[in-house]
Amino acid sequence: MTNLPHSDPPLLSSPAYKRADSDLAFLQRDDLRAVRLQLEWFKPELIQQDEGIESTIVVFGSARLLEPAAAKAKLLLAEKELAASPHDPEKKRAVAIAKNQEAYSPYYEEAREFGRLVS
């Protein structure tokens, strides 16, 4: 057996001998952020190509959008709870949130219709 440096087990277990693609500490360095972002974009692109997907639509929005009936019920409940505790800041906040959700609730059906159109 030779005593060459490349056959030294402690030396071979050093992070410097790890392949870059399997060295998580290396890949998580701040200066490799751009590379990680490229991989985040490239991975779904390759998967879609493998599956024969030629185009996609990305929709940004809120998962908190309620259907109109549910939004109205939530607002009525929040208003009832506020009436029982009119000085409670959490109850006031709940009413404000419920009013906002009710205002946006008409878009619930529009979003569903859009989903039907593009699927």
C-alpha cells in the first residue's frame, strides 16, 4: 500500500474532497444563491418537458377568498360577536377582516369560471 496523500482517509473525508453537487454546506452558501434560484426554475421546467406539458398558466392570488354566502355569514358572526364586546380590539379587527373578505367575495365565482375556462 502506498502512502500517497490521495489515499489518506481523513484527507478524503474533508469537505474539499466532496463533489460540489453533493455538498449541502457548499450549495447553501450565500454566494451560490443565484445558482440555487436557477435550479429552482429549471427543475419544474424539466419535469414539465418530461411529462409533455407544453404550456402552463400561473395565477397569483389569495387562498383566503370566500364564496359570497360564506363571507356574508362570517361577517354577520363577527358583527354579532362585536356587539357583545364592543370595545374588544380583536372583535373590531375580525369585523374589518370579514368586511374586506365580503367585498372581495364576488371574485370567488369569477376565479372558478376562469379555472373552468383554462382547464
